[in-house]
Amino acid sequence: MHATRVVRAQRSSAQGLAWGASPSLCRTIGLDGPCARPGCSRPGRCGRLRVGGGGQQEDSPQRGLVSPQLREEAQRGFATLEDPLAALLDMLDSSRGWRGKGPSLEAWVARELKRCLQAQLCPGPARGSPGLKQLQARAVKLLAESPPGLVEPLVSIFQLQDADRSPLLAHVHRLHQEGKFKEAIVLGAKLRLQADLDVEKMCIPLLLQDKADLVERYVDGFPDLQRRLLALMDSWCQPGFDIRVVARRYPQTTLRLERLSPRALGRQVLRLLEQHGLDPDLCPNVVNQQRLAALRYLCYKRLVERSVSRESWAEHVQGLAGQDQWLQEQLLQLLASHDDAALVAQCALDLLLPEERLPASVAAELRQLRIQERTAEAPLEDGKDDYYQLPIPREHLHFLASWEDLARHQEELLQPGQVVGMDLEWRPSFGAGGRPRASLMQVAVEGRVFLLDLPRLSSPAGGQAPQAFFRLVSRLLTDPSITKLGYGLAGDLRSLGASCPALAQAEKQLRGSVDLLQVHRQMRAADRPAPGVDGAAGPRGLSLLVQQVLGKPLDKMQQLSNWDRRPLCEGQLVYAAADAYCLLEVYWALCREPARFHLSGDLARSLRLGRGERAGPGELPPLQKALTSPQQVPAGEDAAPEVPARAFRVVCDSMLQGLARRLRCLGIDVLVLATGEDHRRAAEVARQEGRVILTSGLPYHKLRAQVGAGRCLSVDCSLKARQQATAVIRHFNVRVTHSDIFSRCQACNCHQYLKVSKDVMKQLVWLSGHPEGPSGTGDKAAQIEDERETGSAPEEAPGGCTYEPSCRWLEEEDLQSRVPATLGDGTRLQLSGVPAGVLRRPGLRHFYCCTGCGKVFWEGSHLGRVAENFREVLEGVPGSHEPSRAPSPASSPS
């Protein structure tokens, strides 16, 4: 037969053919050769498909390689069958190889038959014919035992989505009752049974298992189900709801409840509302929680930072709280928790809050305000000289709102070779979803600032003003001779594109630009906070950069004002102009004295190398040098005393998980608050255990007051985790050596390991039920994939960087049991994360197990990467940049 010749030809090739299946399966399509897998003790019954050979190959869905020649033979075999669908069912009835979890020849045959039917290479029954109905009834019975790889082809081949729905629904319900929730929801979606199934019943266990992506696909295309799903998720966000009550209904299921905090659920709900274009009124709990978060933020800005005007604050608060009684009560509690009774009374006066609902001290202040008709704005308005002042006359601010205005100033805006500062303003949306629509675009040139009224210049679409505006902005962005300055320029251009569809590609068109945000990040990573600059309590972002370079911060009082209102008030006009013009002055100062701000190279020349321009061959642009090679700052007399990494102890809030992992990589003792845990717990732990608090949230001021000076640091969230770790190490003068790297477990913070020999690890993995035994040959493709994931390195890396933690060998008495492998204190070793390819890796001698969580590590290239990433803060760095061996965690490193 054709297939027999194919098999024999493949056997004689260099790589050979290894496959197996039941004899009936082979006879069905003419593949009647026995299994040729070397060493197989069950010829014809192993159910494994591995086809290899010379020439072009294709990937099969089960990671196998199937030769085109075998595929053609199968197609010819199907074409000779009178009823290929019945033959497939006969094959499945008589075979058991497809019922396992691994790949099988039966599943491959089903997929090939599906391919042939779709390409009309073999006959198939007509839709709705009596013969098809009989075949559908047989196929439905097989679904109960079908693995996921076989379900999809069966549904397609037998058109099960059109079959009698009763047995299909019964099968889905049976899967659900057996705890196979994923299989049930996937099959229900493939059979289009969503309208006949209870969406809450189907989706709840998947949400509890953190498989929201499956749930989203399940309701896709069903608006009513989408609304019901969102209503369910919203009900979990109501105050006082305990998700553990729901979880008790699924005692045998592994759940991930830490991903179901109200905040995380709220983010998912808001994303789905925007994605499906549904009414936010469907989710009142999430919307109220979002508004409450905005109220907290506004109260912080007004009562703590005092960086928002009375008018803007009152307008936003009234818009958020409205007539909602619950939000009004929360607002009163926020105000009552503040100590400055006079300022709270002023807020109450602005909001017209009833006196009887205020604390007695605040009510007394409120009565005095009404009697004396005085305001509490004076403290906020005083001290204007403490902020950056716009250095140009008021008459040099130009508000452009028509095409005539644009034409009048076009030459000044598009002067070749000049430097311009660009910024955008928009009305705050407080997380309402979507990118905000920009209201004002500022363009500053030397001596002048132009304020472009976007609502008037971008409508009506196709009008004279929008066309003139589009042409002017396009020319400005694409001219490489004009240096465009910004702070977070890419985000501003995306907002501009969202507001003006004609400029949707503005970010891609940009040429000759410099984002000072990137320069600022490198400045912060290269140096501790400048003298007199408190990076937490003081200004942030662009305001901080302006203070560090020009000596005074920006006045952000108008930042949260209503930028959609026309006309803009005088304060808004001056604020907007200063926001753009300060970019020019910062740029000029950096160009004059790059070394003063720890930026290497000729910054003035590097800033000219914007997008679309290149440095000479083999030359690194000086700006890139400035952003990657900061000069080291010598420690001053006031530098903090040096502290060894293993003696430095910190506690992080839950928003700094990435920073915590990096610090643990360097041997630092790091505790992390659980999601939703009260920040006051950080102060309590810090006092009891002598730890330093690292926080990224608003409670910094309260925490600092509880632990004293120098024991609390606000971490800049705009930096990446590696940069944050570098900044923390420099700030506290922590000494880190190569021996500190990986001296502590990244996952659980434990610092005690056990060394396990390779042979013992093989035995433990095999006993745990790993598909590869100690002597198994395994799957070559899987081995290559495993080794690629974990990485490999020479036995002794150049530079002398090796990993030799101080730990003892695992002894027999250390194990409470071998199956499952459990230490004496009950810690179970996480053996499922050890790939088979690592166990076969030449030169790998031993593994390391964390005694705290059971995580398994092995030698790899991770140490070299960490050493290179933190090269500038490591003590005694080897001269070589080559990667070194290090323990790699059983899961992919962060």
C-alpha cells in the first residue's frame, strides 16, 4: 500500500519515522505498518506520533513534525474511503490511544480529515441529512472522553454546532459537574451553546481561577451575556463583599483569589465596558469605587499638597459626588480625617456642605468664615516667587483659534533650525476610560508661546481651519531640522491623534525630537536627590526636572482645571505657556552644563540627533551615551554610612513587587505587603524589625511621620524596577558584592538553600510523575525548547563569576516523604517546574532548593545578566562582560 511504502522509506532515512496507532486505525487509511519507535514495547499501541525526515517539514499542533509525503498519503487514503466520517468514528471506537493527555495519531488523523473536508478532497455528507444526524449522535458520545486537541476537529467534521442541542447541552453540564470547567466553557463556545447555558454558572469558576481571557472569549458576540457578566463582576466589588464565600462552592478547585481584589476586578470591568461600548450604569459599584478613588486623589491634592485651586477642586468634587448619598458620606469622612480644620471648613464652604454633618471644630471654623467672609485661599496663592516664572512678556502669548491665526504665525512656528517646546492640556477624566481628548496644544519658541485651541481648530472635519492645522502640525513634526522638545512626548502625540483623527499617525511621523523625560530618568538613576529637593514630598515629573535644573519648580495649581471651558482664565493661559516654555530653558541649561547634571558626552550635539537622524558609522550618539552611561557621583561628606546588602532590611507596599524581586536578587531582605493590606502595617513592621519603608503611594507622609527621618523613601513609579533598585541602593549607600546575588530566594525571601545532586533530582522528578523517567530518551524538540528557555552557559564563565552559595547537601533525613517530595517542615519541592531538557543538560552537576517555598534553581546565565544590569553599583565587578553561570528559577525569571 502507499502508506506502507512511505513508512519503509521513512525508516530508511537518516532521521527515521516513529509513530504508533491501533491496527484498525492503520487499516482505515492504509497506514498498516507497525510502530517503529526505537525501544517501544507496545508496537502499534503507543499512541504517539513523531514523524521526521528530510526535506521540508511542517509543525503539527502536537509539536510533532509531519512530512508532506505522509500527509499526501493520508489524503489519498481518505479519498478512497466510501464514508470517511463513519471510518473515523470506527477508528475512535476501537482505539484507546487518543484518550490520554498527550499527542496521538488519532487526533492527527482527525485534523487531517477536517483539512481534507474543508478543501473538498474527499466526500462528506450533506448538511441536515439523516446519515449525518446518526453520525452526530455517535460523535457526541465520544466528546465526553475527548482531549481538547480532538474536540475542535470533531465539532467541525460532524457539524456538531448544528446537531440536536439536548445531548450537547447534557454533555457540557456533565463536564461542569465533574469539575472540568475549562473544558466545559471551551466546548460550549465551540458549539455556540452560550444562549442556552447559565452564564454565571459557566463563568464563576473560571474567574476564580484567574482565567478571565476564556470568559471574555465565551461571551464575545453576545451583548446580553456581556452585560450579565459585567453585572456579576460588579456585584463582587460592592463594599463588604467577601469573595471567599463564593470560593467555598468549589472546594476541589485550585483558586487564585489574590487576583480578585476589588481594585483588580474594577480595572477589568472598566476595560470591558470600554471595549464593548456598554453603559457604565450597568456597574454602579465599580463606578462608585472609581469615583471614590478620584475623590481621595483630589482631597490629597487640595488638603496635603495644596496644589489645586479652590475653583477647580470644588468643580471636580461636585461632579464626582453629585447626588449620590454614599459618595457624599465618603467625602465627609475624607474631609473629617484631615487635621487642618480651617482648610477643611473652606472646602465645606465651597461645596455648600451642611454644617450639622461636620465635626464640631470644622463647624466652628465654618461659622467664622461665613461671619468674617474671609477666604482660606491666601496660603495657596502666597509665595508665587517660589515657583518658576514665565520669562517673557504677557503680550508674547498668542491664542490661535482660526486658520487666519495659524497663517499669521506660520513662519514663526516653522522656522528651520529652531528648537520648540511642545505640550498638551486636557480636562481630567479621573480614569473614566479611553485616552482623554486634548483641549490645548502649546508650542513655545524663543521669546514666544503659541496656544492652539484644539476644539475650534479640529472641527468641523474637512473645514478650512482643520486642514490648515493639520498641514502646519504635520510640517512641524516631520521637519528634522526643527528640534521638538517634550516631556512624555509619545503620550502627548497619542492624545493628539485621539483628539484629531487626521493626526493619528503623528507619533510615527515625528522626526528630530528629544524627550526630556528620558533624560530626567537617567539623571534620577545617576544621582541621589539634589540637596534641598525632597523627591517625595516635593514636586514630581516635569516640575521636579525644572527645579533640579532651573532652581524652582512649576506652579501646578491650574493643572487639574477645566481646560474645555472657554474662555480660559488668565491663570490657565500663563500656566500653559510656562509648561511649554520651561522645556526650552531646561534644554539650554543641559546643553551648557551636561556634566553638572551627570550626563556624559556633548549633550548639545546629541540633542540635535533626533528621530530620522543618525550618528556616524560605529559611533554611539552622545545622547544615547548620556542615557546609558551616567557619570558616577562621588560620595559627599554627607553620604549615608555604608551598609552591607545582607544587613539591609526593607518593607515594600504591594505596588512595588518588581522592585522587591530585584532587591532580593541582590541579597536584600525584603518583605512585601499583601494586596489590600493596610499601609499602617508597614510602619508597624518597620518599627518592630528595624526595616526601611519603600512606598509608591499617597501614604508616604503619614508613614514617614511614624518611623522618623531616613526610614521611609517614596519610590519613583515612572522608573523601571531595575532603575528603582539602583536608586534605592545609592540612596542608602548599600554595598552589594557578587556573593550577595541570589543569596536570597526571589519568591519567598528565604535565605537558606539545600544543594541537590543531579541524580537525586532525577529520581525525585521521576517519582513525582514527570513524563520523563531517569533513563528516558525524551522528546528532542521539547529538550531544545526547554534549554532555550532556561539558557545555557559554559561550565566556567569568563570573568570568574560563579555561583557557590553557602549551603549543605540534601540528606535522606531532610525529606519527610519522597512522593510527593516534601521537606521535614512540610515544604513541598516545586518539581513540576524543572524541564526535562535541564535534567539532561551536559555539565550540570547539582540543583538548589529553597527551604522556605520549595522552589528549585539550577545553574544558568541569570547571574551574568543580573551582574551586568547592576554593574555600576556592584563592588568588585569583573572586567569581562560575558554572561556567567547562575541559578535559574524553575519558573521564568522576572
